[in-house]
Amino acid sequence: MTVGLPAFLLLAALLFSLGLYGVTSKKSAVMVLMSLELMANAVNINLVAFSRFLTPEKMTGQVFAMFMMVVAAAEIGLGLALVIALYRQTKTVELDHINELRG
Amino acid sequence: MQQYAVLIPELIVLVAALVALFADLLGGDRVAAMVGAAAAAMAAVVVWLVPVPEALFGSMLTFTHGTTTLMLRSGIAGLTSLFLLWVAARGWAGVRAREAVALTLFSTVGSMLLISASDLVTLFLCLELATMPAYVLMGYSAEDKRSLEGALKYFLMSVLTSLVMAYGLSFVFGMNQHTSYSPLQVAGPAWLGVAVSVLVLVGFLSKMTAAPFHYWVPDANEGAPSASVAFVAAISKIAPVYAMVRLLAEVLPTSDGLSRVVMICAVVSIPLGIFAALVQTDVRRMVAYSGISMAGYMMLGVAAATPAGYASAVFLVAVYAVSVLGLMLVVAQEGGTFADIAGLVKRRPVAAWSAVVYLFSIIGFPPMVGFYGKLGVLSAAYRAGYFIPVLIAVLMSVVAGGYAFAVIRAMFTPGEGAPEETGIPAPVDATEYPQAPALAGTVIVVLAGLSLGLGLIAEPLISLLQASLS
Amino acid sequence: MNILVAIPLIPALVFFLFFLLPRATRTKMLFLPIGAMAVSLVLSLMAFSTVFPGAEKLAEHGAQFTSYTIGVIGGVPLNISLRLDALAALMLLVVTIVGMAVQVYSLSYMKGEERIGWYYAVLSLFTAAMLTLVLAGDFLLFYMSWEVMGLCSYLLIGFWNTNDEARRASIKAFLTTRVGDVGFAIGLAYMWATVGSFDIPTVLGSAHTWGPGVATAIALLLFFGAMGKSAQFPLHIWLPDAMAGPTPASALIHAATMVAAGVFLVARSLPIFEASGVALQVVLIIGATTALLAASMGSVQHDIKKVLAYSTISQLGFMFMGLGTGNVSAGMFHLFTHAFFKSLLFLGAGSIIHSLHTQDMREMGGVGKSMKVTTVTFTVGTLALSGIMPFSGFFSKDLILDHLWREGHYVIYSVALASAFLTAFYMARLWFRVFSGTPRKAGHAHESDMKILSPMIVLALLSVLAGATTLVFGEFLGSETEWPSLVMGGASTIVALSGIGLGWALFGNGRDPEAVRARASKVYMIVTNRFFLDLVAEQYIAGGYNRLSEKVNWFDKKVINGIVNGVGVACRQAGTQLRRLQAGRVQVYQRLVVAAVLVLVLVAVLATGV
């Protein structure tokens, strides 16, 4: 049995949805960042799968995925820095408690 | 080798950013800001001097829209230069400015490159390069939890929408099987292409602060240092709007569904932004909401999907940036709440009257330049047959007068406190930073002059943009 | 340079000069705006003489215009132009004469004000805008100057910007007139879409080809703008509040010129209204409603300037009634005479306020003995407004009544007659309270100086003489006017005299209803009051009437004001509700974003078709 392109797309979609769920419902900011990472990886799977199955002779998708990883790593690093800085001030990483600004 | 000369402006700004990072060795904040301002000004000029090739790096960057590309790159660099000049005069809200200057310049490089990006990879990279420094700038007061909270909200919302966009881009790649800009090849039902396009648009809508992706803007604006808001709310909005126009024109399918989505966002954004702006008592929050409504006006032009509509949308975002930059700089030196600016006209008549010019330009009062921008998008949308949305937009622009008047009223009403009795101005961000009010005042007056003066040449400018976009 | 360009340009230049000068220098250079005004006045007279007196000369010299292209919309050039015709020439005279009078008057009235230079600067800008408006050869320039006038009005009402009431009134005035302007702007857009031109002769020439539906829509939209500017029901609420501004500014802007701009707009675009027919009826009805309501509200005010403000609203209603008959002269002649006698009344009121330092009529009294010149001129204004022969108001009001009767609008005619009665009554009430009797709380008055009195004397002369131009006026504008007929003139004179009579009976000789009530038990009452029916009048007629007026007043304050303010409140309410959406929790935002993405994808997919 060969695993085709649809299977990879489905896997990516599942990962992406899982990530979305995590982002919108996890209490801890760290978990939210992890969920964002899941979504980024779903995008990467998509890119690599398209490249592998549709244009196996070129590496475009893989290169795109590399860039995505770099960007995602930078972003998550930045996010963690923000969360830590906020933790120093408020002693919490629970997003529900971070709601001073509103209106 | 010669074709790479086109990137000299970006290179100049990049070098200045690196220099600013090592400003400790040179003498400090003011040197960093001055170097940045000088470099950005130089870049703004050099853009016009270097030869421009068709494409670069195997069409990862293209410069097809001649004049528009040049104008926008030069405009972004020029506004950054004015902004940094002000920073050199006033500092950065009581914190070390040199890293902020470097971040500003990095973001400017991203914005300038984004103008010529014509490949999904460069598009995504430049967009992120332009945005990531902005997160840091919004949370720049690391001791202030409000600033951090706003930045975290900005970060979470922006990354979420960026990833939705990236997910959409991965499908665009899958359908086209390459990453350079070309019309989307949909193998299968048309709605697939449209659904993917909506996912891609989400990222841009969020960056240009359109409803319903706007939630972070008011919170982030209120918490952040006003100087950061001045940069993020004004200058860093220009490039994404143009990038979205390019993507719509060159890649995404023209379909009813897509233009309907853009139109829905426009019709939601305009009233939402204006109504919510009416009840604010903090200019930074008000600017956030007025930016939301302005995104709606831009999308009216985008939805028209004609060269005239695109040109007016791009023109509107650029001139809006001029006025908002000025307004936020006034706020940055005088304070953001209505209580802070009470009686401003007595203390700082120049700043107060300039603020009046900015506000009139923002609400689109003739003969300020904002009026011509709005007129352009409205007539383009009207010509494209969007009668009801245009009617809503026109009616709402009357209501918009309300929030502008609220601010003007606050500035012209003597405050409760004692400042104007003692005659001593009370700068909110009083720091040890050596102030240079004359230089800051010059920047503010220049921006007010632009808000007025660009109005006089608005007509030819829009035609130029339109000619190069069609 | 063309004389037409110079007329508005000179005051405008003064404004820009004053804008740049420092405050101290401005205060020393007040001769500049007055000099500019004088030059404009002379130039206007010259312009007038080129087209006066009649059709032949107009055909020869009139419609000379200067045109500039300011932009291109969709390949069609957008022109602004200045054009001189009979209507414009007439308005030039009104604006420059009243403007001159007010500027001289202000020298003394505003003396010692810290920001007098700014006051004169705005006055100059206003004059420039109004002159541009009357000369405008296209609706675009018309609209632009219309908006500038609105801005000047805002600045002048809020001139005493430390006064909270004045500030609020200025914002209210600006926003209420802006409501009307929205209609005007949409009307202009519709006009552009229909004709593809803003040029006034082109537009008016093609009006009859539009079809009644389009003509009605455009006419009503334009009229909506006129209602805001000319304070017609239900957009009249800003004008009484606008009295918080300096009195001479009220005389110029809120009596003679700017508020008349709405009337001028309808007169200018009358062919569109005629092409519609329905629109003319609407103008008639709104005018009549406003005239009656405002007159009755004017009868219960105690603030002398508010009485005059309501009176202005009411008289503007008369002008619209005149235009509603489809006759240009009927409306414009009243505009012409009203400009003189109403600005005279405002300046007179200003002179009294200047001397007594109060605007409350209950604190005034016996002014007649100490301020002779003011009394005489004010009396001329009062009689002219009441419509007594041979003062000008008699002729112009009669022309309106005459046309209403002849066109068969009998109901409107009787409403107009009732309003005329009330007009005479409230003016008599005002006159007797202020000038007769003995000085009350405010103390003794002293006469003002010549800078204040001389403009009033000139305006008083014009108020007397303007009526004599009845026949020439009609000929000049190219629509028939006649002397009042014996029957019509007699009817309106009787009505006016009985209005004054009622006023005298209630307020003459320093009486006022409260005092009458106090004396009611004495023998004096049995003779005098019964004889004059004072008690009956006070108890039943005046009492009932007062209650009614107060009801109307209440309705006006609560309901109409409420609705207009309500729009503002509703906007703010919408804002407050939207704030709730912004609850501060980032994950709520994120859920909303995810939901929005799903909805948008769904909308797009469904619109494309699955």
C-alpha cells in the first residue's frame, strides 16, 4: 500500500486544526506557543508533501519549508521572551489573567 | 552585477540598523537615531537614482510597477527618516532608544523589500521581517506590564493569522507547483481556489487592521510606548496593503466570492472603527479604531479591483500614514489621554494646530490630503457598482467628525490641572534624555505641511500611481 | 484681474494675512478687514451697476464668468467658475452692506476683547466664503464655500471658548448643519451622475428632461441641505443656541446672510423644484410649519436674542413659503428686506445688551428714555418686521401672502397670516418690555457710541426705503411683482395691528402678566382690566396660549432636540456596545478570529458556487 498525497494533506489539516484548538483554549501561554508551532508544522508538511508528490525533480517546497522553520523558530523564540518578561511583572503565564487592557 | 544596484537603498538602511545596534561604541541613543535618520533619508533619495531592472534573483523580486514601486519604497524610507529625526530629538519614552532604532530600521528594510516581493517565499519572509520587530517595539517598555500585555496580544493574533495565511500559501504552491507570482491554476472546482485565497487574505487583513481581525490593535496601542505606536500604526501598514493589491491582481483568482469577502470586511470595518472611536478618551485607542475604519476605506478601493481603485487604496494608506505618524508623535510628546492634552493649544500651539491638520486629514476634510484619498476609493468603488457600501462609507465619514472634534475640543479646553497657570509644560515622558523641542517641532510641522501640501498634488499623484498600476 | 474674482479674494487675503500675524499685531491692524470690506462693497456696487436695471443690460453684461479647471473626474473636466447674474448681484449688495455695518459696529462692541483680531479674521473669511457662494457659477464651488461658512459659523459661535455653553452650542450648530449637508452632498453626487456637470446653467437647463422622480429626489436632497443651513424644522434647533456667540456676528451670520444661504440655494435651483412639483409642495409645507412653530416659540422666550433667533427661523420659513409658490421674487424680496431689518434688530439688541449687561428682558425696562437713537432705529426694525406700512417688511411679506392666495394655497395662506399675527405680537411684547415702563433690575441704560449707532442708522434707513423698490425688484429678477392690493394689504395690516394691540394690552406701560395678576384684586382691575379685557386675555387667551406655546417649546426641546441629539447618542451607544466586544482576553479574540475565518471562507465558497 502506498501512501498518497491526500493522506499527507489530511494529516496536515488535522495537525492544523489541533493547533487551532490549542491556541484558542489552552490556559497557559507556553502551551499556546506550542500549539502555534503545531500549526507551523502543518504548513511544512503541506509544502513538503506537495513538492514530493507533484514536483519531485525540484526542491522548491522543501526550501520554502526550511524558511518557514526559521521564521517559526524566530517567532516562537520572540513569543517566549515576551511571556517571560510578562511573567517577571505579573507572576503568571495564564492568558485569562492577562486582561488589563480592554474597551 | 549591475542589476543588484537597485537594492542599494535597502542595503543602506540595513547597514544603519547594524550600526545602531552597536551605538554604545559611538555615543548613544541620539547618535543611533541620527545615523538611522540620515541613512533612511539617503535611501529615500537613492531609490530614484539607481537603475531598476525588471527582476532580480530569478524573479523573486520584481519591479514591474515602475513609479509605484519607487514612490512607495522612497516614501517608506522618507517617513522612517522623519520618524527617527523626531526620536533623535525626543528619545523613546524613557527607555533606551538605540535598540528600538535598530528594530525600526530592520522593519523598514522588510517593508521596502515587501514592495518588490513577487514570490511566495519572499512575500512571507519580508512580511515577517517587517512585522517581527514591530512585536518587540510594542512591548518595548519591558518594565511596564501593560506594554507587554499589548505586545503579547499583538504577537498571538498576528502569528495566528500569519500561520493561517501560510497554510493558504502552501495550497497556492500546491496548485501552481511553483512559488513565483502567476495566476492560480485551480485543478478542480472553482470554490477551492476561492477558499484558499480567503485564507491567504486573512494574513493581510490582520496586518492592515481590518475588522474582524482587529482585536489586538486597541489593546496594543494603549499599552505600548507612543513612539512605537507611531511607527507601527503608520509606516508599517503601507507595504502590506500594496503587497495585498499585488497578490490580488497577479495571483488570486478574480471571483465574486473573493470581492464579496473583501467588501464584507470593508463594510464591517468602517462603522465599527468609527463608532468605537467616538467613545474613546485616549488618543492612542482612538487612533487604533480610526485605523480600523481606514482599513475599511482602503478595502473599498481594493474591492473595486480596477487600477483606479488599487491606486487610491495605496495612496490612501500612504497619506494616512503621514497624518497618523504626525498625530502619534504629538501624542508621544504630550501624552495620550484627553486629560494629558487638555489645554494643549495654550502650551504648545504649534503641536495643537498641527494635530488639527492631522485629524482633519484623517477624517477626510478638504483640502487635507486624506480627503482626496477617500474621494479616490469612494469614486472607484462607486464606478465598480458598489452603491450601498459607498453610501454607508459616506454617511459614516460624517460621523467620523465626532471623534476628531472630541480630540480638538480636548486640546482647546483648558485643563483642570495647573500646567498652563505655571506656564511650565509637563511632558509626560520626562526622562533624562536631552530634549530638542525645536527639532521635534520641525518634524511635526513638516508632517502637517505634507498633510496639507500633498492635497494640492493629490490628483497628479493618483494618476501617476494609476498609470503605473494598469 | 477680473472684478468678480477680486470681490471675494480681498477679504480672503485679509484672513490669510491675519492668520499668519501674531495676536498683538492683528489687534493694531483692524483697519485692514474694514478697508477690505469697503473695497468689496465698492466693487460689488460696480458689479451691480453693470447688470442693473433690467433684462437687456443683463443679457449684455451679465453671466460674465471666470472659469478654472481644478481636476478631472473620469475624463470630464471639473470646473469652478464665478458668474454674475441678477440674483448674484443682489446678494452681493446684501452681503457687503450688512457686512460693512457689522464690521464698523464690532469695532466698539468687541473693543477690549483679547482675541478681537481673530474675530475679524474669521469675519473676513466668512465674508469671502459668502461672496464666493453667491457668485458661484457651479454647484461645486457653491458647496465648498457653503462648508467654509459652516466652519466660520462654528468658530464664531464658539468665540468665547472659555464659556462651556458657547462651546457646546458651536459643536451642536456644526453637527446639525452637517446633517443637512449630507443630504446636499448626496444630492450633488446624484446630480453629477445624472447630468455629468456641476455648471449651474447646464444643470438647470436640463432639469426638465430628468423625469419627475429624479428631479424630486435631487430637489429634496438639496432642500435638506438648505433646511440645515436655514434652520428649518426639524433642523432648526441649532440657531437659538447659536446666540451664545457675539451679537454682531449673529447679526451678520445668523440673521442676514449665512442662514439665508439655504433660501438662496433653493432660489438658485428653483427650476429643479419646478420640474419636480412635489418638491415645491414640500418646501411650502416645511416653510409654513417652521414659520408658525418658530413664531409661537418666540412668544415665550425671555432672552432678547432668542426671541430674535426664533423670529429669524420664522421669517426664513416665510421666504421658503414664497419660493414654494414657484416665484423667485416672492422669496428673494423678503430675504432682501429681512437682511436689513433683522440685522438692524440684532445690532439694536446688541446695543442694549452692551449697555445693560443682560439679555433677559425681565430685567430690562424703560430703555426708551435713555437710549433715544437705539429706540428709534429699533422701532423702525420692529415695525418693518411686524409688517406695518410703509416699512419694507410690509411689502415683502405682502408679496408672499399675495402669491400664496393667488396660487390657491388657502390653508398655507392662513397659516402664514397666523404667523404674521404672532410676529407682530412677540415683537410688541419685546418692545414694550424693553423700551416702555421703568428700569428694572438691570438699572439705567446709557446710549452707545457712534460706531455702534451709525451702522444702525444706515440699516434703519434701508429698512424704510427697501420697500420702495418693489416694482424694480421684480423687473430686475425677471419675475412679476406688484404693489400690495388694497384687500390683501388691508388684511395683513389689520392682522399686524391686532398683534401689536394684543402685545400692548398685555405688556404695554410696563405691565406684564405677573404684575397684572398681582393687581387683579384691586378696584383698578375692575375698571381698567375689564375695559381692556386684560384679565380675560391674560387668564384665557394669553394663559392658554402661553401653555400651548410652552408645550410646543417642550416638544421642541425634548422630542425634536431629542431625535436630533438622539442620533448622536445612538452613535455613541453603538460605540459603547462595540467596546464590550473588546473584552481584553486574547483567547476570546482568537476564537472570534477563527470563527470569522470560517464564516468568510463559507461566504466566499457559497458566492462562487459549489
